[in-house]
Amino acid sequence: DEWREISNDLRKNVDLETALNKTPPDEKLIKEIIRIVGGCISEKDREVRDWYLNGQMKIPVEQLINYYRSEILTIITPNYDCLVEYCCDELKIHCNTGFAGYFRKTLDFEKAEREAEYVDKTVIVRGKRRRIEKTTPHVKLFKVHGSIDWYDFNNSTVSDIFLIESGRYEDKRLIIIPGYRKYSDAFHKPYRELIQKADNSLRSGRSFLMIGYGFNDDHLQEILVKRLKEDEKPGIIITKELSEKAKELLSDCPKLWGISQKNSSTVIRNKDIEYEIP
């Protein structure tokens, strides 16, 4: 059956996305894969969270977030884990995921934006009192493939970390699994609106840092590629090994740099030059 073929490929060290593209699963199997993938990542996420919050380990992205703590930092990620959120909590930096509320948050972009606003001062204009509002520095996080704490609950998209802990409703978890389905699923709620807002951020971005990204998500990267290639915006790709698509992009973008590993050395390159640092 389908799962037997997918399992055989996984045992041969074929990655999940390639295996699912080769043997497209039916709806029943997709739900089971979501349950298994979500459960595995949730378990590891919980371990890392406990180690991190107890001071037993560091999460590298914490340094990046802390460096930009006086600004509004936009992070777009296809990852399902909650590591960025944990770092923001530890650094006492507001993190806007598009959800508003406290324990069981609901997807509400406008309300979530208002949670980052504050009244800077009150002035009198033509005899009328007027509030001057500002936006506090924060992280704007777009999880465009969903998250382990997102659920379709009572016909609403909610974020509830307690549901992760309970292990219940795993069949209701909202994540886009790898494979051909990610392109069609991305056009359904809640992902469509998330991707649209992420695209708007890419359109207004002045520079781009890409960590561990292989440029294999055509539904996410069209505007990013345009900004790097046609608009010649500066960018850096940091990854263990550059994908073929990343190498092609480097050859087309004059202000794009790649940093990758080669044996025990670090390779820094752009379209014209390449350095190898032992």
C-alpha cells in the first residue's frame, strides 16, 4: 500500500518530501502523517524548551533576536517548532504570530498588531485631546507552514500550547506536510492570509538573511527571489550545504552572498568570488 512504499523509501534514507512526492498519500494517510510528524516534533520541541529555559543549552537564534531587539524584526519560517517564541519569552520581547489572546489564542492579525502598540503621549489639537500611538519593538513571526501549537478547534484557528502538553486533538493540528500537497494547502485558510502578509513584508524588506533555506518552496519564494535578483537587494544565505537552486541564485544576484561548510572549512562566495576559510 501507499505507506509501505513511503516507509521503504524512508528506510533507504530518502527524505520525507521526496518520498511523499513519489507516492502521494490519500487523505486518511495525510492525517496520520500530520499526527505522527506533529507528535515527533512536539516531543523534541518540549525537550529543547525545558533544556533552554533551565539554562542547559542555548538556541542560536536568540542572539539574532537580541541584536535587533530595538527594532521590528520580521521572521518568515516554514518550521513548525516554537523555538523563536521561547527565545522571545526569555528575552522579554513581544512576539506577534498573528494570534491574539492569552491561553487559547485566536487568529486575528489586526488585534495582534494592536497588542504591540502603546500610547506614547497625549496632545491637544484644536482643542481636542489626541493620543499618539507607537509600536513597540518586537518580532513579527510568520509560520507559513503552520505550527505544532496551531489547531482547527470548533471551526476556528487557535494557538494553544496546553493542547500540545495534553497530547489531545493531534488530528486537528494545523501543519502543511512536505510533498506536492504543500502547494495546494498553502492556498487554504489560514495559510493563504499568512503567506500574503509574509509576501508584503518581503516587498518592503531592505535586506534578507536566509538561514538553512534551500529555495525549494516555489509558493513561498517568488517575491524573495525577485527582490534579490531583479531589485538587487542585499542578502546572505547561511547553510551547511548550498542547494543547487541556491547556487543558481547566487550566480544571478550581484548582492547575494552564500556562507556554507566544506569539510572543516567555511566557504564564502558570491557570483564573482569565492573564499575558503580553514
